[in-house]
Amino acid sequence: MLRDFHAVIFFSLLVWLAGDVGVVHGSTKCDPVEGYYLPNGEDYRGHLNFTEMGIPCQKWNEQQPHRHDTHIPDPLTGVGNHNYCRNPSGLERPGCFTMNPSIRYQFCDVGLPCRWTPPETVLQFEPSSGTELRADQPVKITCYPRPCEIYYTLDGSTPTTSSGILYFRPIVLSRNTTVNALALFASEKTLQRQAFYSIPPRPTPSGAYFSPLPSEVSQGPVLLFLKGLRDNDKALIFKNEELRGFPYEGPFWLNESTNVTAVINGEHLVRASYVFITTGVILEMYPASGKYIGGVSCLVYQSDPQANNTISINGSSWQPLSEFVFILDTVGFNVVGVRSISLGGVMNAVWRKYEIVEAIPPVLLPAPDVVYTEPIRVTCKDPMGRALAVDKKDEELIYSIRLDIPGRFSVNCTYLDDLHNKRSAHAVYEIEPIPLPMPLLRPECGRSFPMIPLLLVTTIVPPPDAGYGRDPWRLGLNASSTGATLQKISGNGSFLLKPTQTDAINVTVTLCTHSSSPLEADSPLLICRYEMLPLGLSVTPWFVGRIGCENCSGSVDLLLRQLSNCLSFGTTELIFIQTVGSFVMIQLQRLPTSLRMEYYTRTGDCLAAKYLTDVRNETSGSIQLARWWAVNRRSSSLDFVTGAEITIVVKGWGLDSGEFHFVREEFPCNDIGVSYSTRNSLDLFSLKLLFVIDTPGSYKLCASLNDALYVVPSNGTLIVNSSRLPVLLPAPCGGSSEAL
């Protein structure tokens, strides 16, 4: 039956894990005591012992204040002689019967289950094997994963389910012992472990005895002492056939004939038998010894109205007791004795020990003199640390109040001390929201731009103490503008700022971060101004860089977008890009004259951000690139005949270090082609080349420059046609011939 139950639990655990792999529950580092894995917490074995409302839990093995039929003890469900939260009935989550007579059962806040990590089976002892135990130090045995059962033996034999002792609480050893343990797991796997513990010898009491001796008394009651104990000796007192003793902490009264046994240090016995021929009248004092707040109202009862009654407090001399009801309110420990002497000198006495705690007002937690910016849970305790109900205006009494919205909240807490005096505490808690950090905006405020749509990129800055569990979607952005329109770009935090006129204008953009959380106030306003100037005719000097491939239209498009974003342009209309082989030529056009050099610098900074490699600018004089060629004649025609001289002009930078040749259109540039006959530099940016081509066809100009071989752009290909030469006819030898 047990193995079947284990199999069901283990199979359910595997099914849950397989069906919910994507869900993260709790931490991957699971607390070995408080952690658990099953969704409803049936395997929770932690030490939480109060409900989610702060009510202390009733012990599972007790039936007050609530009766129940829970099977006790049960190692499979974890219930036993304790008041820890458990889930023996397979409910939604762990809970307990409460100590509040009006509330039978409540759930406990044990946190979320841990992430599942398939564990290895474990059976371990605490403390570890070989430890020399202190007096009464318990030995704990744990198995994992749960559910699991442990059987153990202390006589050196191998434990089984029939011969072993079922473990459900720590073991206290009285002598050197080898503990053998057997663990049974839900997977039907078993583990056996062994641990040895030594117990240091205790000094044997010399001459411990009860005083007065049985031979010295014949009537009760009698105040009995256990004498001859050493400082570290511990003794348990048993009366008659009682199975449960009480620790000896000082003299105690015997009111009737009694057999008394003292067990010293768990192994030495002292016995005495007292037989009373006569005893005094019945004498009782209420309430029982204990701890009380503010004081205690004591009632003395005795059945002989003719008896002489006296009282002693804290060892004072015996004084007549005239009132059988009296109040004791001295803060601290008070030992009260009442003695009754009947006719004939028969005496009886009763002793009580009361600890009186000062009846201070209840304590509200957390401290109310702090302005809070996070949700808080308000609780209240009496001077003995017991939970009290708290009330907020117009709300019912509960054991804790959660305050999670801004405002001032009046909270009251009251209790009656043990003299039935009302003690109250009142506090006003203040919760206020924290302004969110100001959002970020790119480009920087105060800059000037040409009159085109601008790209504004916003960044919401979360509060510095925002935890992992906070919902990022709670934060949003309010944006407005004057002098231009703002258009939200879906999918990100960007806007297009579009000017509404063509004249120069100052545009204002206002941003504010807001939150759906009531404890996060709107951020301070970010007010940003930009100057927008009409378009002009100015252009920047050229930039040249390598893009890494030829005819990479996708890379060029990406470069165009990256550069426009870097410049905060919402359009690419001012950026001119031309590819020459593996090189890219970049220039900004139609700029206002006043912005020409500023955007030349900004473009260089953007390109330096690794958009291109080997970036060079025109003003540096380091560019080597043939960017264009054209025929040097009045006609724009590119048609020539074979054998004719063809003069072309090549435009670019650093042309003197380059080599040029024409190649048939269908051949690559590494073909030998046709080299120039002569070359002359016209200026720093122009080179004149003379070619004579003997083979008809369509030709392109190839350049070898700056460690690259590429086709130089032009208006088209060079077309070379065959020339019409004279045709010779055959004639007789010695005769003449004519050219037709």
C-alpha cells in the first residue's frame, strides 16, 4: 500500500514537470528546509508556523481549539508533534488549524515551489558521523527527495520495515551508539547509511538524596528537596507510576503519600517513598504558574474556614492572609506561597511562580514614524510577542493589514491585560509614491538640424530599486511637442519629429515617464529644444570606406539606415551614397550652410563607429579612389572605331598611384585588357589617359588602386567598332592592282 502511494505521488510529480517545463517556480537554489517542488506543497517540510494572516498554528497532535481527524503522526504527510504548516489533505497549498477559536483553518504563505532539478537520492545524518554529542543533543536523519520513509536501529542490527523504528522526530542518545538507517523512496529505490556517535561520560552524583528523609515526616504536605546534585547534573522527577516526569528546578510540594523517583543524567536513580498518616485540608491557588501581562488576580481556595492562612511573597516572612482574592502586579518573577494550618497543627501549602510583564501599549510593526515608499504589511504584538488583531478605519479586524497605495492610514490595535485593563496603540502610516527617473532622449537637447523629419529615440529609466519580479510593462511615456508633430513609431520607444513649416523654427519636445503602479509617481518633465533650419545647397566633403563586398546592395541599405539613425535623421534624403567596387563614397547634401562643417564632423564620428572599415575623408588627402571616367571630346558618344586614339579623363583622388586598363565587358577586371599609351595629370583630382584599341567590342575601365581592382563608374560602356579599310583584289603577276 505504501509503495503504491509513493508511485502515485512520484508519477504525479513527473507529469507536472513534463507539462510545465516553461514555467519558472521559485529559485533554482532551493532551500533544503523551506524549499518544496509539488505545486500544492504536499512535500513542504519547512518550519513556517503561522497563517498568511499571521495567526499562530495549532499543533497537529492537539484538539484545541479545533477538533480534527488528521492521522498523527504521519511521515508521508509530515504532520506530527509540531505546529508547522502542512498539506495532509491535498488542498490547494499548505495550511494549518489556527489558534484563533473563530477561525478553523487557513492557508500559509510558504512561497513558490522551487524549479525542478532531478535530484539524486540522499540519506544523511546531522550532525555528521563521528561527532561527540553534547548533553541531550539530538541526532536528525533526513532523506531526499520527498516523500520518503526512514527506519533505524540503535542496537547495531540492519534495519528493515518490520524490525526498524519508523523515524519521525530527532533521536536523543544516552550512550555511545551506532545508528543504522534505511530510507525508502517513491521511486522504490532504497539507501542505507550508518553513523557513530560518542557521548562524553557524565560525573556520577555522589550521595544525591531527597530531603527531608521519609523517616523524618509523617504528615503532609511537605516541601521536598533533591540534594547532592552537581552544577551540570540534570534530573527528572517522577511521582508514583507517572510516565511523564518534570525537570527538577527546585523544591516541590508533596500533598499526599507518594513514591518519588529522580532520574539523574538519564541513568542514575534516586528513590524515596513518603507515607503521610495525616494531611492538611485541600488548598489551591489560581491561576496556575505562568507569565502574565500587567499583573495577575489570584484566588486562594481552602475547605476549612477555621484554618489559619498565611502568605509569603518572594521569600518574605509569613503574613496573615485575610483576603482570598488579591492582585499581584510587581513586574518580574514572583514566588508566592500560601500556607494553611488547621486545628491540631495539620499544615498544607501551595506555591506558585508568576512572571509579571509590564503592560506597555501594543507594538505596531513596522515603525509608524517612517514615510514608506513600498507596500508594507502592518502587524501588532502584545508585550509577550503574541499576534494581535489590527483594524483600519471602516475595515474588519484582521491580524495584518497590507498598505500598498499612497495616503495616510489610521491603524489601531488593542488588547486586555491580565487584569482586564484595556491597552491601546494608535498610529498613522504614511505611504507616498516616489517620482520615477526622468527619461532619456537622443539626440541631445539644444542641437541644430536641417528641416527634415528627425528620429527621436527615448529610453525609459526604471527606478533603481526595481526588482526582477516587477512588471516592466507598468511603465509608459507621455510625449508632446510644439512647432512640429510627433509620430510614434510602433514597436519601440522612437518618434518621428516632423516640422510643420519651412522657415527656421525652434521646436520643443516634452517627455514624462508614468507608471500603472500607484507607488510610482510621474517623472519630472524632460523639456528639450531643437533648432530646425531650412534646407540649403551646401554639401560635406566626401568620405570613402570599404564595405567588404561588391554589389552588396543589402549592406549599402543597412549602412544608409545606420548612418541616418546615428545622425538622428528620420529620412535618408540628405545622404548620398555611391559604391565603387568594394568602396563606398558618402556625402551629405542640401545642408544649410551653417550646418555644413558640424555635420561633416558628426558624419565622421558615425562612420568611425565601425559601420565601415578604412574610412578616409576628403580633407585628409589620404583617399585613393577612381570614382568616374568620361571620354575627352565634345560629343558625348562612346562609339569609336578600332585603331583610333581614344582620350578619357578619370576623376578621383590619389590617381597618380593607380593603374588603368580597358577590359571587354564580358571579362573580369583581372583580364590583361588594353593598357593606356600615355597618361597626364590634369590636376589633383583628374587624370588624362590615351588608349588605342584594335579589337572591336564593348569595354569597361578597370582601376588597380589602393590594393583593390574594380570597375570605374561612367555613363556607359565604351563601344569600339571595326574600321572600313581598303580591299585588295588579285591581279596577274607584274600587272597593276586597284583598291576597290
